[in-house]
Amino acid sequence: MSQSVQELIHNFEVGAGRKIFAIVVAVVLLIGLAIFFDTFFYRNLTTPEGMESAQLARNIAEGKGYVTGLMRPLDIRLLQKTEKPADLRVKDATIPDLQNPPLYPVILAGWLKLLPWTYRIQGDANTFTRYNPDLWITVLHQVFLLWAIYLIYSLGARLFDATAGCLCAALLAGTWLYWQMAFTGHGGLLLVVISLLLGHCLARAEESTEGATPSPKKLLLWGILAGVCVGLGALTRYSYIWMIVPVFLFFCFPLSGPRFTSGAAAAVAVAIVFTPWMARNIQVSGSPFGSAGHAIYQGTETFPEDSVERALYPNFESFNYHEVRRKAVNNAREMLLLDLPRWGGNWMAIVSLVGLLLPFRRPSLSRLRWFIVGSVVVLFIAQAGGKSYLSRENPDVTSENLLAWIAPLGFIFGVGFTMSLVDQMAFSHPGQKPLLLGAITILCCFPMLFSIVRPYPYVSAVVYPPYFPPILQRIGRMDESGSKTLWDKEVVMSDVPAAVTWYSRCASMPLSLNYRAEPAEKVKDDFFELSDYRREIKALYLTQRTLKSAPVKGVADAGKGTRSKWEHFVGAMLIQRKVPEGFPLQGWADFYWPEQLYLEMKTR
């Protein structure tokens, strides 16, 4: 046998070839797992946040700028307060987006430029199952997930060993929650990637302080990069800005000159990355976080459900801030009972929480452990204060699940704790230890393993009710090319406005706060105020989201004089079988009534 062949065999068995082979096998398995999910468990976009980001990214990709077709009454109010000269009318079918920070929509816009399909649904609506642009967005999210799996492997191997890295990667790949987040369309998985990159920065910062010759310059560099990660996270989701608190404390304790300088550098880096976007928001809307900064009011007694974003004249001046405290306490109680025990989506979550409470001999591990504990506390408080109706409609996979961002870092310490327990056991055979670790990993992934056996958790890729894309494209008059809509100047009011804009390209508006204001009210915050004085509304589209929740009172009170709420409007239609008199949209298309309601302005 020649020397070159012997060297090749040696490298393949114990050298670099073995590592390359392992990497290739891992990549093939993960890609195969992604294809398996897309084949059997794929769903069209499941969250309104994802649809809103998608239509915003499409506008960016088509060169229209950072504008949205989803016109919230609150956004209109904020824009008009800063407009000079003031003008009540909304002139265009798009407005500057005030809800979403820019990083994820810009990345998604670049991805949509590569879209190999049209936005138009081809074929018969009765056989529709899969919307191809939604699948394309899912592929991007699965790329984020595969990146996160690599990052957690490399970080676990850096902090512990290669075995720990493999177990961490297997745990993340075997978590049902993160595969389901790939179908949401929002930037949650990108934030998981950013959190793991932040963990790498902090681990490298600790390494620069260890050994006989610490390097203050490297510590400063990694502090700056950690701040950049937090800034990028804040440009993906505003709530991520709170992560600067545990990052700053991580660098500043124990107090020393180089560590404090690095912590200050991290804070400055966050400001440099994030401040320009904050200045843009202030210039456009007068609010540093746009309309997203008002999410803290949502779910309070004064502003139940989604009434903040639907209000054209929200009264924040007389708001009682004790309502926010009560909301946060109630949400925190629910999160302690439900969210925190399953914060990572698998059974390693409990082990991770235990592992985060136990000390490690290496100072760097202890400091990272305290950083993760601090991050959990900070994000727990932020999630409790910012939780809204979105968490109720899409629990776990909502963009408001802030704890999911940091959970993979907790997995690493859960694995480290598990391995320390296994190392203390006596085994009669060397193969028993890896078998036990593998069995523990499979057990922790059991929720996902149980979810992929028949009967499947859902039987269709269509997220109906309430979303059915063929109907939305029919309503929005999308042309055959899928590049524009015949209703490019019209606005549809709906209880699923993000879906209307994403699937049909038609501008949309959430339901007004009231159907018709009471005669005695001086401030008219209703359909007529928006349609008559802001932007004429050509159609109304209501889904099961509203129709199934219309209370019996709406039917019982129908016909008893003027009633202000939309449930009374629906109740009147259920009883009278006609559109209430005086309502401008008299063209009733009853193709899905009573499951869904569609009214439009009659052609003259």
C-alpha cells in the first residue's frame, strides 16, 4: 500500500478527515430534518407579526422604501402629529412603518429578491394548500435555525468539551418549539442566533482575562462586539435593548478598570448602532420606538386586547399607570406557572434552570452562568410588561416569547450539569456513559418525537381559520402576474389586516375602535371618522376572529337604537340578514357567510 493511501486512511480515521466526515454527516442530517418538516409539518405563515414583516420586506425589496400597507389608526395619529403642515387625509396607500425595527425586514427583503415564484396563487382555490412565498420565508428561518445549531455546538464545545457541544446541538435540533417558529415569519430565530453570538462574545471576553497574561485590549474588543450584538438585537426586536443590563453588569463585576471600560464600551456600541434608528422614529412619529413603544398599554383595563393600535384618539394623558403594574403582575404569575417551566420547549428546560443555580469551579463559567440568570430575569420582566393579545392567539411561538431567545444558552449549562452528574457515576463498561447521555438527550427531546407521530398535530398547511390566501387575493384583486393589485389605491378594513396586505397587496386597516360613535361623544373614534376624514375605506372583511367572539349581547341588543361596538353590527346582520342602514359598504358578498363577512362599496 502506498504511503499516500496510508496517510489518507490515517487522516480519515483519526485526523482532519474524521472531523470533516462528521461535519458532512451532521449537515446532511440537519438538512434532511428540515426537508422532513417542510414535507410533513409545513404551515403557511401562522402569526400576524410574520405577515406584517413579510409585506414590509416585499415593499423594501421592490424599492418602495420602508413603508407598510398596514395602516393602524394609532400610526396615522402619530404621523399626523408630526406632519407640517398638518393634514388629516392619508394621501398614499402606504405609510412609513412605525411598528417594526429594520434589521429583520431588510434581511428578509434581500431573501425575497431571490424568490423563485410569483406572489399569485396558481390553480384552483379548492385544492390550495401551500403558498410558495411563505415556504420561501420558512427556508430562510430554517437557515437561521441551522446556524443557531452550529453556534450552540461551538459554544458548548468551547465552554465544556466536544461531547457537550454535540449534546447541545442535538437538544436544539430536537426542540419542537424552534421548528415551529420557522413557520411564524417573525424574527424570533434571528434573535436566537444573535443571542448565541452574544454568548460567544462573552465567552471570548472571559478567555482574554484568564491565564498568566490577561489582555485588556481583547477584553475591550469583545465588549464592543457584545454591544454590537445587543444593538443588532434591538434593531430586530425593541425589547432586546434590555439585554444591555446583564451585559453591562457582566463586564463591570468584579469592579476593575479594564472591565468597567469594556462595559462602558459595550453600552456605547449599543448607542452607536441603535440611536440612528431611534432618531428616525422621533423625526417621523415623535416617539423613539414608534407605535411599538405603546405596547405596554395593551391588555390593561383602559386598553383591553388590541384597542391601543385601533384607537385614533387614545387618551394616554389620563392613563393610570397602576394598570401596567397589575397587568405585569398577572402576566408574571401566569408565566411562572406555565412559561418558565417549559421556557426552552423541551424537558431540558427544568435541568437548565437547576444547572444555572449551581456553581462551577471555573470563574468564567460562573460569570456566564450569572449572565444567563440575569438575562432570564430581565427578559421575564420585559415579557410580563409587554405581553399582549398576540401571546394569547399564538402562545409559545409568538414574537412576544422573549425567554425563547435566551433558552439555548441555558441548554448549555443544563448539559454541563447533566454531564457532571454522569461523570460521578461508576460504569462497568466504557460504552455505558455515551449510551446514558444519548438516552437523556432523547428523553429531553420526547415532546418533539411525540409530535411527529400520527395523528399529526395538524392536517393541513392552511392556517384556517382564519387565514385563507385565495380568498384574500380575490378580495384584494391581485393581478395575474402577482406584481400588483387592481385595488392599489383602495383600503380594506379587516380584523386580519396583516394577512390582507401580505396575501393580496391591497392596503389594509385594523377594525376601528368602534363601529359607530355614540351621538353624545365629542371625539368620534369610529369607522366613519377614519373613512370620511382619513382614508376612504372600500371594503370590510371580518373572519372568525371577530365573528366567533361576538357576544350574545350583540344579537340581543340589535335594533335597540344606536350601538357603538362591532359585535352590535354583527348582531344586527345576524338578525336582519342585511347590512345596517347608513353603513356605506352595502355590497354584501356572502360566499363564506356566516363563517366570514365581506362587504364592499357598491359600484355606481
